[in-house]
Amino acid sequence: MPVPLVDLAPWFEGTPEGRAAVAAQVDLALRDSGFLLITGHGVPAELRARTRELSRGFFALPEEAKRRYAVTVGGRGWLPPGVEANGYAEGTETPPDLKESFSAGADTETGDTEADAFWFQPNAWPAEVPALAAAASEYMDRMRALSDELLTVFAVALGLPEDHFTRHTGHPTYTFNINWYPPLTRVGAPEAGQFRIGPHTDFGTVTVLDRQAGVGGLQVCAADGRWEDAPFDPDAFTVNIGDLMARWTGDRWRSTRHRVLPPDASAPEEDLVSLIFFYETDHDARISSLAPPLGHTRYPEVVAADYLREKLDAITLS
């Protein structure tokens, strides 16, 4: 199951040959594994490093300070240990994921009171780390632009109009989760079946991940069920599609199971911070499968927000 490295520079250079070559590489990657690494994306390394470092400042705060920002899955603020178990999304009962998160996201209201109350909540930036708001907001702006560019690549890869997907992202929902995976010395030995993030598929259209390499790191599930360590390149983002995009393409592309391994006794002090941007669509977008020969499976049409809310509810622990 290859997870290829794709350089986006020829796409951004804009020649027909370069754009076609990148689109073909992306199509092959998403058909084979559902994952790829991308370079040439234009996101400054300094912004990535600054956002991660400021996030560490938040996670290092005393619990009573972080508790002021505590929320549950789908909220804006601190997700404490014990509130989420991703394995439940695929119907597997697992212990809570061994992580803490700080969650932000789209916060520009639509005027739809019900939608705004959940999907476009105000972000709750910690006063104790005042610079985090600006860094994370800039990062999200970069991620939204990159995600829309990837959706354009996706459309070209399928021979569709360039705006086939982005016409549904005029006012999109998205979530930026900053995950902290504490060391073994802090969380203790994991329970049976417990992971930093349990096996799951993502839920939306495209996920853009800035990760750190580690012993307790990301694994991707091959089509034959084998778990393999995801390759790492410090300059690259890890990109994968989620369930909505797989449905949209009629399973031409794979929404692939993945997990983050628990902390390992061989690296008891290892702690990692991942910057994860989950991109979706307009909350009221209707997702219908592409017909053959592009698509292979015809799914019932779903409203994006309804589908996503069901998944988020599934992974939420009371």
C-alpha cells in the first residue's frame, strides 16, 4: 500500500502538463491507499512550528487553567482526556483515546440559528497563551485555502469541472484539532485496546495533517487488513480523504482506516503534537455519488451536516 510523495509545485506553476501530472498522481494515490504526502504546498515552516510551540504552551498549563476552556466533542476549546474514543465511529467499543485536544474551527455565522449554534461556534482562545489565537487563525486560513486547492486537484483528476467540489465550500464547516499525545510517564500503561487515537476513518472531504514522527505514531490500514507505519517527511503534510469524499466519488477513492499507536515503553518520555485540519463542505451540501464509470458504489444522498453530526455523536463519551 504505497503512500506516495506528491510535489504540488507543478500544479501551482500552472502549466497544463504540470497540473495534469499532479492530478494523475493524486488520483492513483487516493485509489490505492487514500493517503499521500504533499510538498510544494506553500505553507511556511515557521507558521507550522510557531503554532505547534504555542500549543505546547497551552497543554503545559495547570489542569485548573485548562479546565476553564473544557468542552466536549464538537465544541471550541479544550477536550480533556476521556471525552473521545474514535473507535466508536466504526462500532468498536474501546477505552478513551490517550490524548488531549484544543479545538477551533469555522466561526463565521450563516444566519441559520440552528447551524450556527453547532457548526459555527465562536472560538475560545486561551488568555494564558495570547499569541495562539493569531497563529492558529492564520494556520486555519492557510489550511482552508490549501484544502480548496486540493478539492480542485481532485476535480481535475476525475475530469470534472474545476469547481465540482468547491462550489459546495462557499461557507464550509471545518475543524482544527491540535492533539497532544502525552508521554507514557504521564498517562501510564494503556489499557487493552487503547490507543492515542483508536482505529477509524475520517468523516469529511479532506484532512490535512502536520504530524511529528514517533514510536507511538500514525499507522494506516492496507486493503488486506495489515497495519503499516505511515511514512514521514518533515516538509510534507499527510493528506487523506474522509467518508464524505469516498461517498461522493462512489468509492473510487478510499476513506482509509488509520490509528495512532499508544505510547511505547521503549520511549516513555515521548510526547507528540499533531496539527489536524478536517475540511468538510457547506453544512447543507447534499452529497450524491458519482455515477459509473467514475464511481463504483451508489450511496443514498446525505446532507453533510447530518452525516457528520451522527459521526461526532458516536465518538463522544459521556
